[in-house]
Amino acid sequence: VSSTVLDIDLAPGLIRPADARIAIVANTFQTVDETLAHYRMSAADGNVLNQNNEFYLERYRAMIPTIGGERREIVDSVNFLRSQVGGRSLINEHNSCSLNGVYLYSFLTQNGYEGKVELIDNISLEADRARQVVLESDIVLLSTTFITSVDTIVRLAKMIKEWNPRAKVIAGGAKLTQYADDSEIVEAARAADALVLSPNGEKTMLRLIPRLMEGKSLDGLMNVAYHDGEFHRSSRNLPDGVDIDTNFVRWSSLPPSIVRSSLNLRTGRGCPFKCKFCTFPSYNDQKIDLMSTESVIAQLREIQSMPEVTSVRFVDDTLFLNRKHLISVCQGMIDIGFSLPWTAYLRSTTLTEECTRYLAEAGCKLVLVGIESADQTVLDNMLKGTKEAHNWTAAANLAKYGILGFAFILTGFPGETRASVDKTIDFLNNSGIQSYVHSPLFVFPNSPVAREAREFGLTGGFNDWSHETMDCRTAIEECSRIFEEVTECGYIDRGSSVTKVLLDHGYSVDGVKNLAISHNRLAKAEIRNTPADSLLAHFQGLALGQNVGVDAVGDFTSPYARTGPVHVNSSARY
Ligand code: B12
Ligand code: SF4
């Protein structure tokens, strides 16, 4: 172990690069079956899990209206109506590459692999190119940032090896630190050549590549698991990351294929909060690693000089942890005259009048807030660390300063009742918040609420839980009721990415809200079986009136199909 410690402690620049061509796979579509496989492991009764899942999908399907014979999410609806009239400017949902892949690409390029790395942003969307790239690669890095199921890792690793039996597959990223059962790691290790088991993993990755290339043993490397007929795991979660301030993405050195019109940026790692429903705290040591304001501003300055970039999305779970940090970064943006619109995830406690004014002045156009509930008992039970008043003040401030507010709502946490949901409905209708998405509570294995089930009086698991004040089916029904009764705020399915895409394609803050409300009215008319012709005409006006998309696409997708049995992006449902 001691020699391994020395290995890990080496600066990345001192780890000798191999002569290897590397492909990075950043994302994929995950099927419903794959997604549920993970939760099935802890389900008391697989049939109940299936039945509740059907019930859930059926309720959520009803929130998407049928247009032109198919249920269409908002982007799909707009694109369909535009294409009906021969409109050429369609909305492109894929106008940015995920940061996990871009980061790894830039990191490897800076550490001896320049000219030898290719990025596959989404292996399902670009299968033909992916196959060619994999065929020409020695090493394939499979990022599990957005993969929540080991079945998906196994499927991809097998597919990569079918494409190129010579390729060595290294998997790393979030799923390999967020698993519920050791058997998952054993399965993943069987399919890949090596797994990196840590939240960062950069140094381990640099050590692994030459060893795999030279066919050497992986013994003595930290944070690694592999299966050579027998399962081996050295350790996990030992520090093997690199300095955040010297290893940020070098944006202007990226090839044009990676620089799309919107860029994802991060300014820190980790989250200091402990919301009881969230898996993130269980797997992170809650240490915060913040980038200096200078490094953030240096990146923004570089991005600002790139004409092809038209917006920036901060991916940090909580962009600014406190007032001082927010003001220092926003002031830095104001000082360099940063002129691109940007979006961020923030907590309502940070959205005071002063801070919201700074955000607006620095060019922020959308804030996504974990409101979760408008009821204090529920917020306290979740350990959300916010007060009812914070949420109302945040919504009012965002509206006042012309920033689109998007609320994440969670129904069914212990303490939730019909009366507390009524308060959430009142909040969505009357606080000034413009858009939202709701989800019933899913009890994720290893989330604090799952670990503390007894204290919460919680029985059952993922989607078949029940506690003193609600059960999962009722929580799903309450989501339907929220959809039905909220009229002043737009429900946007998959809103945490779709709101950004709509803004990027020319919709104003009010435009997004109105489009969403109009889309919701169509679905409500369908649920009630009432005439929808004038509603459709209204929605069509909003869809066609905004023909200013920056990325015309030749084709449009039907992302809604992901709620079907084997279709795209289903993981985004759970
Ligand atoms: C931004 C974000 C989103 C955005 C993504 C926008 C985009 N396309 O870029 C949106 C809102 C769309 C989203 C959606 C979802 N997300 Co999300 N998201 C995040 C978030 C906040 C940041 C991810 C990111 O870009 N990080 C920046 C990169 C640079 O860091 P990183 O990915 O952590 O990678 C580091 C290491 O892991 C390592 N690494 C990564 N891959 C590899 C591979 C190898 C081989 C090695 C060696 C190292 C390595 O390199 C980095 C070094 O610091 C994370 C939480 C977090 N703070 O990490 C959740 C997170 C990734 N999301 C999560 C989930 C569950 C989802 C959804 C399934 C949620 C849902 N129900 O809708 C969907 C899936 C969407 C999909 N399939 O595309 C989970 C994933 C857990 C898991 N994998 O088991 C996370 C971790 C949050 C959590 N609860 O813990 N998400
Ligand atoms: S919900 Fe957000 S703020 Fe709460 S612990 Fe999870 S990532 Fe952190």
C-alpha cells in the first residue's frame, strides 16, 4: 500500500503517459428496465415495483399532450408544429456537450495525450461515429456520471468490446461511488477492464492507462477494481483528484466539434448540505472544493472571446454557497463585462434582494431552485435548511429582477399531507415563480431517508414506500393534482435541461412561462376531454412566433418516448 500512496501522490505531470489513443464516452440513453434494475435489488416485491411504475408513467404521460397523433414534450411539440409549416429553425436539445466528457478531454490533453483523445458526448445519439472512434482507440473511458444502473455499464462495455475486442474499457465517475450493493461493482468489473472507485479519479486514471496498455498487473493501484476471473478491489474514495484551480477546462483549445453554442462550467466540487432524500451527501465526504474567483473569471474571459458560444450553464449543485462568494463572482463578471446569458442552480436562502440584483446585473437568466415543498414541517423533516419565507422571497426577487425561476418540487416526504401539498400549490400559483417540475419521492438506496427509515416511520422502498402521512401512490396522485391545480406557473417535463434549451433558442423569461402554461393547458383539456382547438392555435402561435433558433437541426426527436419500455433517456424519470 505504501508504494501506492507514493504513486497517487505524484503530480499528474510526473505520471508518464502511454502511447495510446483514447475515446471518452460521456453519456448514453438508459432504458426504463435498466433504470429499474437498480431499484429492483432492494424491492420487497418486484411486482409491486412494476405496478407502481406503470401507475406513475401513466400519470406522467397524461401531463404531455397529444399533438399530431403523438404525445409530445414541449420541445418536440414546438419542432413538430414548426416543421408542419415548413419551418427550418428547429430547437436543438443537444446544443451543449456534458461537462464530464469535456473535462476529461481537456485534462488528458493537458497531461500528455494531446491529439490522441476523442470525445463521444452521447454514444446512443452518435452510434456510427462512436463505433468508428472506438475501433481506432486503445482505451475507452466510460463515464458513469449520468448512468444510474450497472446494467447500462455492462451493456456499453460489451458493445464497446464487440466493436473493438482490443479496446480496454475503464469505467469511472458517479455511479461507481453511488452504488447500493457490492454485487453491482463485481458485475461492472466483470464487463470492464478496470473501474476507478473515487469521486475524482484523475490520478488513478493516469496510472491505469499505461498499465493496461503494457498489459501489466493492476495490483498496488489505489481506488481500482477489476475482475480477472476473480474480483479484486484495492480501496475506494481515497484522495486521487487534482487541484481544481490548475485543472479547469482550457476552452479555446477545444476542437469545434466539442464547442457547441452552450457550455457547461463548474466552479466547485461537493455539496455541504444533507437533504435527507438526496443520495449526494451519502457518497461525498461533504468537503467543498471551491475554485478561486480568479480561475472562474479567467474561464469566462476565455469563453467570452469565442464567437460560437452564446450561453453558459453552471452545473454546480449550488453555485454560490454564500452571499460573499456570490457577490465576488458576480462582481468579477460585471467587471469584465461578461455579456453571455447564464443559468445556475441556487438555494433559496441565497436569493435575497441584494444577491438577486447582483445575479441579474451579471447576466443570469435562469435560476433553478430546490424548493421541494412550501410547508415548514416538510422542509424541516427533509433537513432542507430553508424556511417557507425564503422560498417566497426568492420567487418574488427572481420575478422582480426578470430572472426565470424554476422550482423543483418533491411530494410525499414524511410529514407531507394533502394540506401541505395545498401550500405548495398556493406557492406555485402566487409566489411569482414562473416554472416548475414535480416528482414523487423515490426512496433511493443509501439516501439518508432510506438509512433512517425506522426514525421516519418509513416502510417499503423505492416506489412502494409508505409512512404515517402518505404512501407513494398517493404522492403520485398529488403530483397529478398539482399539475391540475397550478395555472400560473408552467410545468416543464425534464425542465432542468429544457428551460435552458428554450432560453438558448430565443424564448424570453415570460416566453418560456407562457409556452409552458399553454402546453399544460393542452394536456389538461385532454385529461378533461374538453375541446382544445383554440388552445392548440394559441400554442402554435407561441411555437411559431419564436422562429429564431440558433442551431437549426434537420431532424427532431420525441424524447417523450423515454417513458415507454425501451426508449431514450428514461433515467431522467427517476
Ligand atoms: C449538471 C448535472 C445534470 C444536468 C446535466 C447537463 C449536462 N448534460 O451536462 C442535468 C440537469 C440534465 C442532469 C440530469 C440528470 N442527472 Co444529474 N447531475 C448534474 C451534476 C450537478 C453535475 C454533473 C457534472 O457535469 N459534473 C462536472 C464533471 C466535471 O464532474 P463529474 O461528472 O463529477 O466527474 C468527475 C469524476 O467523477 C471524474 N469522472 C467522471 N467520469 C469519469 C470516468 C472515468 C473513467 C474516470 C477515471 C473519472 C471520471 O471526473 C471528474 C473529476 O472531477 C451532478 C452532481 C454533481 N455535483 O456531480 C448530478 C448527477 C450526475 N446527476 C445525477 C442524476 C441521477 C441525474 C438524472 C438521472 C436525474 C433525473 N432523475 O433526471 C439525469 C440524467 C440525465 C442524462 N442521462 O443525461 C446523479 C447521478 C448518480 C449516478 N450516476 O448514480 C448526480 C451525481 C447527482 C446525485 N444525485 O448524486 N444532471
Ligand atoms: S438536494 Fe442539492 S443541496 Fe441538498 S444535499 Fe442534494 S445536492 Fe446538496
